[in-house]
Amino acid sequence: MKNKYEYWLSALPILSGRKKVRMRSLHQEAEELYRMKPEELQAQLGLTEKEKEALALGQKTPESELEENMEFCIQNGIGLVSYWEKEYPKGLKNIYNPPYGLYFKGAFPKASDPAIAVVGARNCSVWGQKTAEQIGFRLAECGVSVISGMAQGIDGAGHLGALQALSKTEAAAGRRNTEPLGRFQEAGKTYGVLGCGIDVCYPASHRRLYEQLVRQGGVISEYPPSTRPRAMLFPQRNRIISGLSDGVIVVEAREKSGALITADFALEQGKEVYAVPGRITDGLSQGTNRLIRQGAGIFLSVEDFLKEMKLFTDFMKSSVKNTKLSLEKSERLVYSCLDLSPKNLDRLLTETMLSIPELMENLESLRKKGCILEVYHNYYIRSEVSDFA
């Protein structure tokens, strides 16, 4: 059972998760570490002078303050899963520097649920944003959890797509998180891994997304409550994103990108990495195209991806079948002229030979069916999550 000393050890600054796990493995209780002489622990664990000083300072924290810190978490709905608990993610157990504890609000990922990370550039293109949103939607619709970093751009879009799938499933079942979905397959949840304290919403503009994640998915952080976001914290949180996932999909990334750090961590952890290919002249595709050149899988569709990952279940087959749409002949003509590169009205008029009213009518019909997206004013692309019979 967790106590105030487990919260104390998890929040202890300077010491890495690896050192904390080592400390606990040599002693029965966290309380024992709280009361030991720093010099003794330094001799046992090879602590640096800076780590010893941090430990000594932490041990001076009054027990009443430890109690208050634990109560703050409990009163604010903040849970803690430590390295020694059965709920601790297996994907993080054996990495070089596992987080000692994971704070969370909302739900915590179940080991039995398949999970995929969707990551990419903060300053992404409209196409990249829509693609990530569609991928998140289809993954969640197939019962796969979506993991990301709640950042601007691709991360946030992946979360939003998954939340849309969850809301759609709940609406179809006629319920709102009040009872099991019965005969309806429950959509995968989505989890945001933060580079700050679990009670800090960063970026601030994602307040609504943060609240949605807490209600319908979860947020996770290794950093204690009230920790402010700092640049040095974000690269390390990426090892948690990959560790919670069975594989990673990179949608857009420049040559030097935080998403590539997540991909590197995934490869170190023995996870599969896939990248969405892009145009060679597009700076946002330089990182993803290079990943493919280095051996990453080429992401073409959620269905193919799940098959290759051996995550494709009977329910997913049914889900794919149910998403097929029946299109009229003229709709098929317009749809066949579109791909993932935006096309404007003039080009579509030339290729389809339709009149302007006919073309606009078909475009609007295809948009309402979810087959296409208007990424700019009068520029359209095909929706990769759609299919038709």
C-alpha cells in the first residue's frame, strides 16, 4: 500500500528514476530510505555529491509536509503508480531509466489494451493535422488506445481524433460513461504524457483538451504536482510515450524534431516505428522520410498498420466493413481524382469535366460523408479513413 514516503521518494528531485528504483530494491520500505543517513546511501549506490545533497535536503522535509503532499494528490484526484505495483506498465519496467512513479488523472492505461503513439511536429501543416486526427480516430474506433504528448500540432490532433471516436461510440450506445457499452465495442482511450506536473496544463491553450482527456482518457506525468514546464523535461517524457505504446507512428517531423527522439526511444525499447511519407520538397517531411530510409515502416493506412502489428482483430474487420460508404457515380468520379495532395476547384473541373454546380454538389456530399477534407478554401484532399463499396 502506498504511503507518504512513496510519494516523497517519487517526488525527490535530482535523483533519476533508475537510482530511485535501485535504492528501493535494496531496502524494504521507502520510509527506511527517508530515515537513513545520506552518507550510507551514497556508499551503497555511488551517489554523486549533488545527488547526496538532494537526498539530504529531501530527508529534512517534515513528516507533516509529506502528509500534506499526499493528501493534496488524493483530494485533487491525482493517482500514483510506483515501479513496484502490478499496474506499472511492463513497457517501462526494463528500460535504462524507468520513472520511479507515474502520477495520473483520469484513467491509467491497462496492460491488456493495445496502444499506439501518434507523434509529430508542433508547427505542422493542415494536411498533417488532419491526417493525425484521422489516424487517432481510426485507431480508437478499432479499440486501440492512442498515446501522445498533448502538444500543439500533431500530438493534439491525434488526441482529438481518438476523443471523437470515443464520443461517437458512446453516442451510438446511448450512454455517457455511466454504464458499460454492452454490445457496442468500446473505443480506445487516449492518454497525454506531460512534460510538467500532472496538475499543470501545458500548453495553456489546450485547457479544453486537458479536461477532455481527464474525463474520457487520462493524463500522465513522472513529475510531481506543480512542476512547471521546462525545455529539459520534454525529451525525457518521450521515453514514457514510447514505453506505454506497442508502436509509434510519426506523422510529420523536421530533420531535428522531438518526435524523432520518441522514435529513437521506441527503437531502443524494441518497439516498431512507422512514418507517414511526405513530399521530398517539404521540410516537415524530412524527418519522416529519413526514418523510412533508415528502415522505419511506411504508414499507408490504419488497417494495413494494424495487420502488420498483428493487432487486427475480428472486431476491427467488422469496423472496417462498416465504414464503407456507398457512393453515387459522380461522387466516385470526384473521389477518384483526389489523393493526399490538395487539389483546387480549377484542377478538379478540368479532370472531372463536370459543371461548377455539379462539382460543388458532389464535393459537399463527399465532405459530409467523411470521404474528403477541405484543407484550405476550395482545396480538397481524400480522407484516408474512408472507403466505399
